[in-house]
Amino acid sequence: MNGNPKKSVFGFAHAWNGLKEAARTERNFRFHLAAAFLVVATGVFFRIETSQWAIIMLASGMVLTAELINTAIEKTMDYLKPDIHPRVKIIKDIAAGAVLIAAIFAAAAGLFVFLPELYAIKGVVPF
């Protein structure tokens, strides 16, 4: 930073606008955002520990970030090459694959955090 407080606030405004635009226009981002809120609500319900919160927050953040990067790549490629092109398709597929991997690992993290909690309700401890 160069000591200009307006510049940092201005950058934050751009970031906030990007988040609002993604939430407004991108169905998959809204889905992942809703899933993150559901996971947070579940964490509150089960009163999970701080370390579990860290896992949940990192996993949720990873998925949302991957989705935003995927969206940026897709929009960039659509701008640069509006026509259907096999190389553009591969680029978009790879970016979508990154989101899929993030979502799979986040779901696995969620299972590690919440399955013991669910089993504890029934009085069965799997671990």
C-alpha cells in the first residue's frame, strides 16, 4: 500500500461489486453460497469446536474462491473468443474441474466434521 486509504477502500468496493455480480448472475455461485450458509448453520446447531470451524471455513472458502475464479476464466474466454472453439472448451472444462475438486474435498471435510456429530445424536460413535 502507498498510504492512500481511499485506494484500499476503492479496491474493496471493486471486490464487493464482483461478489454481488457473481451472486446476481451465476447460478453455481449462488448454489455454493447457499451450501456454505447451510454448513455454517449446521455448525452452529452442533456447536462445533474451533478447529472444526477452521476446517469448515477453509473448505467453504476454497469452493467459493474456485467458483469465482472459474467464473472469471469463463467470462474472459467468452470475451476473447465468443465463437465456440475446442481450446476454449478445454480451458473452461479445466476451470470447472477445479471447482469440482474443491467441492469434493469440501464435502469430505464436512463429512469428517459432521458425521461424528450425527452419530452422537443416535448414541453410536463410529470412531
